[in-house]
Amino acid sequence: MDKAKVIAAMNDALRLELASALKYLDWSFRVFGPTRKPVVEHFLEEATESIDHATMLGDKIVSLGGKPLVVADNPKTPDRVTLDDMLKLAVANEEAAIDAYTKLLGMVQDETHLRVLFENQIAAERGHLEEVSKMLRR
Ligand SMILES: [Fe+2]
Ligand SMILES: [Fe+2]
């Protein structure tokens, strides 16, 4: 594998996970109505898990001899959003995570520990995508 390219792509994923944590936290503050509680809980679980994923990436970047870049883009959620708008944004967010880990998986085919790590990440993000897609289903 090309270690420098893998570290750069892992830093891209780290930035994505940190932005994801901020987005889910932001969305958790904006849920209203009788179905508020489970959705807020879901968003807060996702925020925590995104931080866990960011931590895993940072630790692994250090193990590979790289420097984790702890930066996050500001969430750009419009002022007025409905619950369905946020769930659709969550779908896009999870799809972006799957894309990032799929790209990484393609770069580390000769490194079993990284291949397994990114396969597990894809499975986890796929689980999130399926869950939020079910929440959107009527
Ligand atoms: Fe994640
Ligand atoms: Fe996720």
C-alpha cells in the first residue's frame, strides 16, 4: 500500500467523522413533536459513535507514523429543517462515510489488519444507513 496516500485518506475520513459528530449533535437540538425522544437518542448515539470512529482513525494514523488532523467543517444545515429533512441529510451523511471507507478499503488490500478494520467500518456505517432509511419509511 501507499502509506502516505492511505494516511491522507484516513485524515479525510477523520474530518468527515468529526463533522458528522457536530451535525448529529446539531440535529439533536432541533427535533420537536411527539416522536422527539427516540430520534434525539438516535442522533446522540450517532454523534458519540462518530467521535469513537474519529478516535479510532486518529490512533491508527499515529500507529502508521502519520499525524492526525483534528479539524471539522462546520455543519451547514439550513435554519429551518423538518425531521424528514434531517433524516435525509443523515442518509447522505452515512452514504458519504461508506464512500470514504470503501475508498480506503480499496487502498489497503495487501494489509489484513487495515482491510478488516475498514470492512468493519463499512458494515457499521451501512447499519446506520439502513436504520435511518427505516426511520424515513412510512
Ligand atoms: Fe462513523
Ligand atoms: Fe455512521
